[in-house]
Amino acid sequence: EAQVTQNPRYLITVTGKKLTVTCSQNMNHEYMSWYRQDPGLGLRQIYYSMNVEVTDKGDVPEGYKVSRKEKRNFPLILESPSPNQTSLYFCASSWGTSLGNEQFFGPGTRLTVL
Amino acid sequence: AQKITQTQPGMFVQEKEAVTLDCTYDTSDPSYGLFWYKQPSSGEMIFLIYQGSYDQQNATEGRYSLNFQKARKSANLVISASQLGDSAMYFCAMDRGGGFKTIFGAGTRLFVKA
């Protein structure tokens, strides 16, 4: 089944404790992206990747890191989480970067930073 | 600055009636793409419909159609014959910058009444 998977689905952590949210897709998509969803703000793009070893900042990259060492994986790293990073996080992928490619989303990761 | 605006935080519609969800956008790019996604209460993001800036005809996908008015910079979603399962959050989104970056509106929550 074609899908984007994220782990963990739920995470409660404390300020400053490094964490990684994994994202994997099995559709051989070139493009992958991370978003955070907050009430009243919709989804905001954190980072995106056009292909292996090619990443760039979205609109809200502060406090996050990403890497794309393999085409299928795009982990999101929070080196020192803070309470303002409490949010619902989505990973997404699509075939390419030309216009018109809809994104396929993972199920989401709900993160709480205490 | 590029922006997506959804002015209706919440809407009610009677089952079997049509409903229009508003979306206006702002961009200086001549080439862009507009998307609508649905987010049911279960949380996943589901692609509904796409409209390219150069497409001459309005996009349609089953009960979904996109009323694209380029001069007004609007891309409203029309759902015909509403069903109870249409109750969800709906997001308008725009690809920009060659499709690398995506911005989302704040969303409209639709409630379908039996």
C-alpha cells in the first residue's frame, strides 16, 4: 500500500530533550516536506527536500533540523525542544517539484513539550 | 507577500445542499497551483482538487469543483449535494516558487446537518 508513515504518532517530552520524528514514504517520491499545524494558523511549512541531500527552509524553520540521506526517509530533528514547539506535525511527499503534484500526507505526530 | 486567506472559520450546510468555501490568494508569481485538502476529525489530510494558474477551465472532481477567478485571485471550493461525511476541516493551499514551497490557509470547518 502506498503510504507515508510517521513515528511516533504521539510524544510527550520535556524542554531540552532532543527528539527525532521519523518519516518514510514507499512511493519513490522525490519531494518531501514537514509541516506543523496549529489552531487558527493552518499548516506551516518547516523544511522541504527536493531530492537526496537537497533541503531548504520553509516558513518556520527555527528550532528544527532535517536530513535527506535516502530518498524514502526525511526525519525531523528537534535538538532542544521548547513548549512553543508543541504542535501537530505532518510529513508529506509528492512526485516532484513541478506545479500540480498533490502531496500525500502521513498520519501526523502530536508533540507536547512540557 | 504570498498569502492564502480563508475568511470562513466555520460553516453549516444542510445535507444534500451545495456549499461554497471561500479562498483568496495573493502572489506575484505568474505560475502557481492551487489545491484543496480535506481533514476529517480523524486527522489525516486528503487531497481533493487542483487548479493550475494557466488552466483555462475550472477543475472538477466528482462532487467537488473549483471556482477559479484569476482576476479576483479567488479559488473557491464548491461541494455539491453535501453528505454527512463531508463534515471536516478544509484547507486551501498554493504552490509557489516552482512548486518547492507550499502555503496553506487557516482552514474552514464545515458542518453538514442531517
